[in-house]
Amino acid sequence: MPLKRVIPCLDVDAGRVVKGTNFVGLRDAGDPVELAERYDAEGADELVFLDITASHERRETIVDLARRTADNVFIPFTIGGGIRSVSDAQAVLDAGADKVSVNSAALARPELLTELADHFGSQCVVIAIDAKRDLEKEPATSSPTCAAPPGWFGGTWGVYVKGGRERVEGCDAVSWAREAVERGAGEVLLTSMDRDGTNDGYDLELTRSVADAVSVPVIASGGAGELSHLSAAIAEGGADAVLCASIFHYGQHTVAEAKERLAADGIDVRR
């Protein structure tokens, strides 16, 4: 069986790592490259950098951050935020990133996933999905292309874009994950907006639903508050990797402690 991965996530805003709850209430967590070096030394398998305002503000991608990280960190890392074309991805990958993560741009133009996969290979393409349980049938405020007719919404989890600011009309997380993989995505980064920053644990039902629907690795994200949550995401949720932020950024646990707990729970990890 492939080894399961522990991946620190660094949400970057104006050059600093930040973390909030349910995508709001952001607080500073430090310098991204310094944190990346620390996690590399602790044994992280990979890193994910997400420029959380790039799509909303239409800023250029964080190419300089990719370059500085590549100079100081020796594990694979993914850059996401504002990737809207092959040329955007090329700049980030040329700067040293191993993968690119796309979200809003892929929903607006799903062909982007195929273009990226054809140019760089599916192993370099991560589809990021921000999902929220659809309890109140909120009116949609965005209408990019997705896997359902306009105006339709029949899924359990809605899909959101632009840092969680807009719901995508006619799109549910499981259907979109399946379509994105069919179009070329080699990995799914799945974030539960309901659980993000709450420390209440991952949304296991959401994670399992997507993991069962696709043939590529699924990274569970949103809600890790204690080490048992990581084991549950893998053993019960079917995740191939766990993404963590707060529990590492603020010193609650180290990556090494996370891996020790996973191993103790019978999950194969790189030690």
C-alpha cells in the first residue's frame, strides 16, 4: 500500500501565513519560508502553499515565494492561488514548485485542467475543492460551468470559489471531483468549509464520498484539531493524505508527533 502523507498547509496573505475559522477571522502565523523549513526538518512529506486572496484580487501568483521555498526546502510542494493558464503554471513550476493547485479558474473553464495535464502531466495538477454542506439552500452567486444544468442543485455539499466567497451554481462537490479527475486532475485537495479552523475533525462523510468517487489520491483538509482526527480521515474517510494547519502553526503538535500517532494506529507512513 502507498504510504499515507502528512502535509502542512500554509495559507498566504500579503506574504504572511495566516489561519482563520470557516475562512474568516484570519490571524498571523509567521513567515511562510521559515515555517516551510521547520516542517521539512520535522519530516513533512509535502507542503501546500495557497495564496488565499490571489483569485479574488486577481494578483499574480506567488512566484517569488516558490523560488525562495525551492532554495531552502527539499520536499515536494504545491502552489495554488491565481493559476489561470498554462503560462501561470509554467512560471510557478519553473520557480521550483512540484505541483499547481487550481480552483476558481478550473470551475470557470474546466478545459484548463486538460490543458495543464497535457502540458505538464496529471501528476502536477491538483484540483482544490472548497465544499460546504448545503443546509439552507443558499442562493447561488456565481455560475461557472460545472457538472449539472444551470440552476440545478441536488448535492449534499455545495462548491465555493474565491476563498469561499461565492457558491457555484449547479455544482456539488462529489460530481465536480469526478469531472475534474476525468478532465486531467491527478489529485484532489478537498476542504470542508464547515470544519475549516474549527478543530472539530475532518468531515469524514464528505471525504469518503469523494474518495469513493475518484481514482486519484484525495487530500483531506479542514478541521484537524487533534492527532486522532488525522487517523480517522485516513482509516474512516479514505483519504490518502491529511492537510493540517493550526495544530502545526501554533505549536500544538509537530509533524513527527503526527506521524508517530498514525503509525501507532496502524497506518503506514514515512518515518
